[in-house]
Amino acid sequence: MSPREIFTLRDYLGPELKGRSISDARRVVSLTTILEQTCLVGRFGQLAGRSVLLAVADQLISALAMIEIDGVARRMLLCPPDLNADHIETLIDDAGIDAIVTDQPARWADVGVYLVVASRAPERAVKQAKSERATEWLMLTSGTSGVPKIVGHTLEGLTGAIVADGPARGTPPVWATFYDIRRYGGLQIFLRAIIGGGSMVLTEPGEALADHVARLNAGGVTHISGTPSHWRKLLMSGSAAGLAPRYVRLSGEIADQAVLDGLKGAFPEASIGHAYASTEAGVGFAVNDGLEGFPASLLGQGGDGVEMKVEDGSLRIRSTRAAHAYVGRHAAALTDNDGFVDTGDMVELRGDRYHFVGRRGGIINIGGLKVHPEEVEAVINGHADVRMSRAKSRKSPITGSIVVADVILADGCDVSRSGQIREEIMADCRARLAPHKVPVMIKFVSALDITAAGKLARTDA
């Protein structure tokens, strides 16, 4: 492959950089500066051809390091800040890591791997020659208590949906996401911002939601992405009144009608939609009609090179945007013999529309009958006085398990009506769900745990 056929993040930045930037709570870095300076001071050149673990706590420095490392390293493994320390040695072995880029050298000093320090005080960079190497981007799967799997992507696959959409038209967008950019959902927004002609305001760990929203406003954010759980948390906080985005997107979890309607009520002038994407399957599709689920007409060969089908109730995707393999102990192809990724997300056809009902691995077994907790939550969340819920299993000596639910009531709800609301929720569940899916108990709670990936934490009672 000739050098001209290899594109890196620096190539995608393009000539129109004036006024564009990446920022966090402490500083703003212009894209022009990014091209002129380096945060990898000193031994950066010795990363060439290596397998690099990007283990930088500072999200902004992580963004700058990604731009510098792409096209230099042979592969780059993105390390989210919440990675279990017990898994690090296994992941380093799996990915064949022989260099670590970090802003916390003391933490990694005993690992026995070559270290490059990422500095918060960038220096003027030596002009880089055109890259002759396409870096493999490695990401970790989420949703498991064990060692996460490593998934391999190309930059071309990661940016496929972005390039297909083309540069933003009109006023350049300012992006924000509740995700961390070391995870697939957050990385997609980061890439969309810098490739699509915009700027980006990054999240800050531990930042109060009201302060975060104030910073998004100060940064002129126009486009925001997050999981439904992220958005429900925002709607519950009362901080949504301080935002006026023109583009709101949900992904990562099932977007039920209640959260879509809630966002439309909070942001009546915004485009509200939800997208389907996963670390393995890549970006699948977007739905912009304000309704949960997706039209059945999307199945088959799409005009953008994404093909979908439903087999055994599971959504399957074939696309050039998909990852190409698992790496390390789980080294294997991600696809079946026909090139489809089995997403494990179960769907059900209702009329002319498919609805997501839950994850294949998250099923509750009630005496041999199956219950997806998400379908129970969709009914509960549809009640006017409910903001958020979590259905889960509880052990039963008779059926093995029963369904129970934790529910957060909407702000301003009259708590003296809690008994009546409970009965109304139960009546809704009995009317819309099979008897074995109806919760045996509903408990009102003040908060529900959200994982580091922005998803509702699911644990049995």
C-alpha cells in the first residue's frame, strides 16, 4: 500500500481549522495548535511500529495523543479510566503491548513496559513525514465483570459513517457527549467532531451535572450524545432547562418512547433521534422520526453499505464499519460465515416496525419462561409520574426467580400518591405484559446506579 492510500487523524483534520477546538473544564486547545505541538515529549519517535497502550487519565491529553499516535504505532489500545487493575496484565499480554503512553508514570513504572510520558505542557512538534502505517485501533468491550474482550478496528471502519455523512453544513457544530472518548460511543463523537468540521467540549470526571451543563452552554454546544440513562439523569436533575441544543442523540441502550418524548418536551426545537451502534458491529443506523424501534424497511441492503437481518430474534449486521476481529485470548473472527455480526440484541416485529426487547444474555428466567427486563421497564417508564426504572430478578423458591422493579418518580410528583401510582403502574403492566412478566413488587428509590459506560447497572436482587 502506498503512503497516499493511508489516512490518519491528522489528514482528516483538513485546512479549515480556524475557530475549532477541543476543551475540558480547565483549558481550550485549538486544532491549529494540535497540528503544531506535541504532548508526547521526548521519546515519541520510538513509538513507531509498537503496540501502544494509551493509558492517560486526562481526557483532553488522551484526545491529543490519539491524533499523534495514529499512523505511527502498529496498534493502539484505548484504556478507559475505570479499567479494573486486576485485568491490566492480561490485557497487556493479549494485545502484545510493548509501550505505554501515560500521564501517570508512577502507576505504570513496575509493569516492565517502555513508557512515554504525555505532558500537560505541549512542546513544538517536529514535522512528521507522511505515514506509511495504518494503526490498528483496539477497544475494550463493556458489560462484563470478567476481563473485557479486545476488539480490533481500522480508522477507515471507525470513520465510515462520518465520512459518508460528509462535512457539517452551515455553522460548524460544537459537540459534547456524556461518554468517555476511550469507549466506542464517545470515540465516535470525538471523531465526528474533528473530522466533520466541528469542535468538542469534553466531560470532566466527578463534575457536578449542573456545572457540566453550565460549561456546555459556555462552550456553545449544539450537538449532544449520550445513553438513555445519561439523558434520564439529566432530565431528573432539572439542569435540562439550561440547555438549548439543536441536535440530541441517544445510543448504547434501548431508547423507549418515554425518554424520547421527555427529550422532545425538554428540547422542542431540537432534532431528537437514536442511533444503533456497538463496539463489535460499528455504527448501524439512525432513527430520526421520534419513535422507538426502527422501520422494518431498514432490513436488507442499505444504501450506505450496511446490511441488516433478523435471525432467531437477534439483530445481525454486515458492514465495513464493523470490527474485524477479537484480539488475544479471544482471538477469533467477529462474524459468521456470511460476514454478519450477531449483536445479541433481541428485536420483535410489531406491525411495520421492529422494537428492541433486550439483550440475549440479560434474560430473566421465570419458571422456564423468558423475561427481558427492558420490556418491563418500557411499560413502567411510560407512566406520567415515572422518570426511570430498573426491572430485575429476585430468587423465588417456587419459580426460581420473580420480577421486581425499582422506580424513580418524576420531579414534582406528590409522594402522598405513591400508593396510587404503584397501583397504576401495576395496572399498566397487567394490561400490556404477559402475567409472568408483571413485577411482583415495585419499590420507589431516589437513584439508580449507572455504569462507567453510561448504562443502567443491572444486578439481581
